[in-house]
Amino acid sequence: MGCQYFEPCDHGAGTFTVAMPKLTFGRGCLSEIGERAQARGFTRVALFTDPTLLSGPYVATVCDSLKKSAIDFEIFSNIRIEPDDRTIIEASLFLVEGNYDSVISVGGGSSIDTAKAAMVYACYPADFTDYFGAPVGAGKPIPGALLPHIACPTTSGTGSECTSVSVIRLNEHNCKFVLGSPYLLPVEALVDPSCTESLPANVIASTGFDLLCHALECYTAKAYTRWPVVASPKQRTLLQGANPWSDMAAKKALEIVGEFLSRGVNESSDTIARDQLMWGATLAGMAFGNSGTHLPHAMSYGVTHYMRDIETEGYSMSSPFVPHGISVVVSAPAIFRYLATGAPERHLEAAGYLGASIAGATKDDSGEIVGARLVELMRETSMPNGLKGLGFNDNDVRPMTDSVIRQTRAIGNAPRETNAIDIENIYRDALTLW
């Protein structure tokens, strides 16, 4: 608590909150879902999963476990990768019509986020943008508790099982925005790393860079003491800036990425590496669920807003489609080179946790060192060489910036003030990275 980064400042917050679900981690823990649901009094479960997992072994394990515990359930699988408002409305109707008392999600972030958001509109019907913040929504708080939710991730990146947010594409704006409330936090998470064994290399890479950026953004985020005091604890968001708790989880997640990301991507049989990445994703979820992300995630939404004529190996989505983790990391080296002057010690420490050599380095070197380490990891895992590698060019910079500038909370969580001109310059620097 004595860290200089968190020193009090005038009119700044003096407290932070930590919230987490009950967490079980380890190979085979998916088979425990029936007993765990029974212990919580679940009797009629809405089971959310995506179409690619529906007939596979992980959903079968969950279904068998629920049956053994005599728990009634029905499945909703019409889930879109990168869920949108239409998907959420359909899923909320499923919940209303089924009269469920609980929810279980099995899948990546899209399945978990769909379950979270669907409960909001099933329990508290409203105009869809009412619960989103300005400038796209009315900023109304979610009124109260949702159904109890056990989240079971099958990818090593999102960390959504440990967060109080759901990321949804609003079709009217053709862009993703964050729905957030402490009520969205699952009550329990079962994280079974054996689920990553069958994932293609490019999926491990994309989700791994999502995990990396979660952790790096948390560790370098604006300190919670730099956010203004809130009038009531009911108004306190868990996206509250860096704090001593998020530091602990983010630091370990960065160390895991630095040691195991390339191994997990390039050696499909390396179960040690993939298990570690799953643990790192959960740690990073714990971190950003209690601190929030900043510019890499905000600027990723400009990428997915204006992507065109592109497919990604390892994913079944038709063009245009850029996986979330790739959309986040493709600008990250340029972003952290820009942000480092706002918190140089933090960026230098983070680079060291990622495995960069920082012996003899000064604060002035921090941005270049962390940017170079990110590029090194991207090259080792065959990531696109900047925005041009995804088909973007200089003409796309301004419209992407205009889209991103609406992500006010994430932009405000960065350690350096950032305006539209800054974002334009960062995008230009990110067109080619090496």
C-alpha cells in the first residue's frame, strides 16, 4: 500500500473495491458443475454455449454432470462470436420464456458475455442502450441482482468469468461498447485448462494477446487515487483504475505470458504452456475486472468497426472478421510507446515481467523497451505486421479515431491524457510495426 503510484491526491478516491467469483481451477473441474449447481440450489438452468461447442466434449461433460445431479436445463446456442444487440435480445427472450432460476455459460468470452447481458434485459427490460454509458447510451445503472451465473471459459484470453462487464456490438453504431455493473459478475467460475488442448495456434495467439493486453493495461492504468471520489459505494464501478490488488494479478499474468505464450502457440502438445496461459487469462481477468483496461482495448474497437475483406486462420467466421485479441494487440506497441511517458517506471517494470532485458535501462527507455518486447512476441507467433497487415491504410485513420473517441471511460483510464489527435498519430505509427 506504500507504493508511490497510489499516493493520495486532492479530490481523488481513497478506497478501492475487490470483487471476484468463487473460483475453481484445474483439469477436469468441468465435471463438478452439477454438484456445484446443486449446492447453490439451481433447479432449472439456462445453459449458454456457442454452435461450435454444442456437440463437443466440453458441453457434453457439463450436460452429463447436470443430469447426474437431477438438474433441469435447456440450451441456448445461437451465439455470435463478438455478440451484438440482436443476439442479446434473442437470448433475453429465451430466458424470459424459459422461467429459469440460474445460468451456466460454457465457451469463450462471447458465450459468457451473452449470458451476462441477456440476464440484464430479461430481468430489467429497457431500451437497449439505456444501460450503456454516454455518448451512445443513457448511462442508467442496472437496477439490481441478476440470476446466479456459473461461468466456464474454454479459451485462454477473455477472463470474462472474473469480470463485471459484457462487450456488445451495437449494430446501429457498427461498433462494440461495454455494458458494466457489479451485478454482472458471475457467482462462480470453473476454469478447466484441458479445454485449450484442441484450440488452433492462431486462436491461442489471439486469446493470449488479449490476456497480455488485459494485464499490461491494468498494470499501467491510471491509479485509482486519480479517479474522483464517488458519492456512494453503490455508484462505485469496479473499473476503478490500477490498485494494489490488480497489480498482484497483472504482474503474475505478464510473467506467464513472457514465458509461455510462444510455447503455447507454436507447440500444440505443450500442455504445461497452455495450462499456464489459462491460469494467466484468469489472473488477468481478476486484474482488469477490478481496474479496467485502457487504450489498446479502446482502439481495438476502431479496428473492428472498419475492418473489411479479411478472414483469420483458425476461425470459422466469414469476412470481415478480426479476432478480438488481434484487434487489441495490433496497435499495442505504438500505444505503449506513446503512453510510457505518463508512467515510465510502470512501463519499465511491466517490460521486465514480460521477459525484456531492463538492466541499465532508464525511464526514458521504457516505451521503446516495452514496445520492442511486444513486437518480439508478435513476430514469434506470426501476428500481422501492424494495421496494414489487416488491410488498413492511412485513409482509415481518421474514421477509426472518430469511432474510438467515444470510448471515454477506457481512454480516461490511461496513464496519460489522450485526445483525438494523439489517437490519430498512434494509429499512423501502428500501420507498420517492423
